Amino acid sequence: MGLKAEDIAVHTASDVVKHQRSEKGLTYDRRRKAFAEKIRAKDPGALALVEEVSKHLWQQKAVTPNAVHANTFLTDVSVQYANDEFIGERLMPVVQVDKRSDIYATYEKRDRLGVYDDTIGPRGDANEIEENRGQDNYSVRDRALQNFTPAETVDNQDAIFDEMLDLTESVADNLALNREVRIAGIMTSTSSYAAGNFATLSGTDRWDDASGGNPIKNIQDAIASLWRGKGQTDIVGFTSLDVFNVLVRHAKLLDLFKYTRGGLITQQQLAALFGLSELYVGAARRDTANKGQTIATSRIWGNDFGVVRVARRPSKRSAHFGSTFQLRQDPMTFTWFDPKKGKSGGHYCKIGLSDDHKIVASDTGYLFKTVIAP
């Protein structure tokens, strides 16, 4: 059966982002729009930062403690910022913690799998079951970036506060990109998974081979291998946009939807077909070239496909793949004006946070490497 034109088309990054908009991203959009409208109306509260900066420019010869502060508006921007092309935090959700390092309890899965003799006589004692406890730990690492914009840039713009927004967003976006790269490195490494819970596809087993491999069987087998605990979890798939576009035009998958679909197979349809609660597609790219060289980009999530259990919320006895431990007050945003820079000084924004990406239960995930040719 020949492919139709709609079968050959591909989903774009925009298509993917529209589907997997996060609540955090939607909240950020609403708040940013509301603040922009206030700025256009010259809201006194929204312009307070600019007025304060002007005061520092003319009255101070050097930066004082009063010039370094966590501004409420910019802090809100950095906390709410979300790039919906990034999927890492959805796979290893943030768990807020109060200590820089601590331990948490682990449970042995075989404690609940043993078959004990439960018969008892009139004067007998019940057999005791055995339970063991282990422990693991997290230890957060400090991270921070900052950016600078000259005062002339802010003074000469038509929408006076946009540059201050961009100043904060650029830092937040780079921190988010770094986090995405770190989590993708963990999620796509076979060393992160239990023995037997990963496989590397090659030759005719690959999904973009002429034979098409067998993605349905592969993913069903992977899901069947996942362990589960008592806590509520969702089974989630993750991959890159390149792999996703191979799947939506895969002949075996198209044949299953030939009487019901209109156009390309959607993320929802693929997730339902594979028995997944959600399928996350990493559309973001990163520059892999060294500074000063010609830009060279590649997909952050590579040519792999994985399934993992994701905790609906942090809880005891929750068997899920991983968590991002982050200090409760983070991210922290600081803005200040430095009159020593350039002709008229300039604005700085720094955002810092402390986190640790931790695999909680390696046997609750399964990874397929190189499902399409590199």
C-alpha cells in the first residue's frame, strides 16, 4: 500500500509543544501577559523597579546593599518560567527539600513477593514475614547564571520593561536548558537502568529500517518489565522529535489507524496504542560546537525511546524512576544596577538554585538505544 502525502509529512516542534503545554507554562504565559498589559498602562507598581534604578544611577557612586535585591516581579518570572520544548522535569519531577543533603528510606521489592506459610494451629504462632529497610541520599549542587544589559538599552526602548523581562528570561532559559541536558544524559544512559532493562537496536530491528522493526512489541515488552510500588505512578514514554516523526509514519502503525485517523497519528493516539499515560517528545536542540566555532546543533534527546514510571506526587513507598531534589526557596533571583559599567551603568540579573537529579528505582524504567540510525 503506497503512502499518501499526509503520511509523509512530519510533525514540527510547534505541533509537539502545542500538545504538551504544561500547567506551569500556561501559568507563566498568563502572568507575563498580565504584567505586559500593566506596563503598557504605565502601572506605577510595575515601573517601580525602573524608578529605583534611576535613583541608583544618579545618587550612587558604587553598588551598595540596597542596590542588590530580589525583586518581586522578576523573581516571579524566574519561578514561573517554563519552556514546553523541555520534558526533563516531567520525567524527574521536582521534590522540594529543606536540607542541602539528607537520606531517605528504600524498600526491598522482594519483601512483598515472598510466599509465606499462613496456616496456623489452635495453639500455634503465626509465621512472621520479613521486611528490610535500606537508605539512599541526595546532595544538592549549587548552580547560577547571570546576564547584563546596558542602561542605554533600557532607556531607549519603546516598551521600557521588556528588556528587563528579556534579561531575566535569558538567564532562566539557559538554566532550564542546562537542566534539560543533565536530565537527558541520565535518562538516555544505560547505566541508569537495572540490568536487563535496556536494549540497543540495530539493523532490521531499528524502527526506520526498511522492515520497520517492531515498535509495538518492543514497547509492550518494556512496559511489562517495569516494577511497581504502592505509590501512585504513571507510565510515561519519552523520545526525541526525530524518533517521534518516524513512529507517526511507520507502516505498521499507520495500518492500525487507516480507517479512523485523519492525517498524521497524534501523540495521544500513540500513547494510547502503547498503553502509556503520556508520551513526551523532546523537541529542543543544543549547540555542540565549542565557543567561537560554527554552530552545530543536535537533538538533546537523541535517537532513543524510553518508558518510565513517574510519581504523581512524592510519597513513601513510591516506586518511580527518578526525582529532582531542589531546595524549597529556589530558584532565587537577584537584580542590581552597577553604575561602573559603560557610560551609564547597566542592569544585572542572576538566578541561582541548588538541585540533585537522583534515580530512585532503576527497575521502574526501560530504555531502547538507537531505535533509528544515528
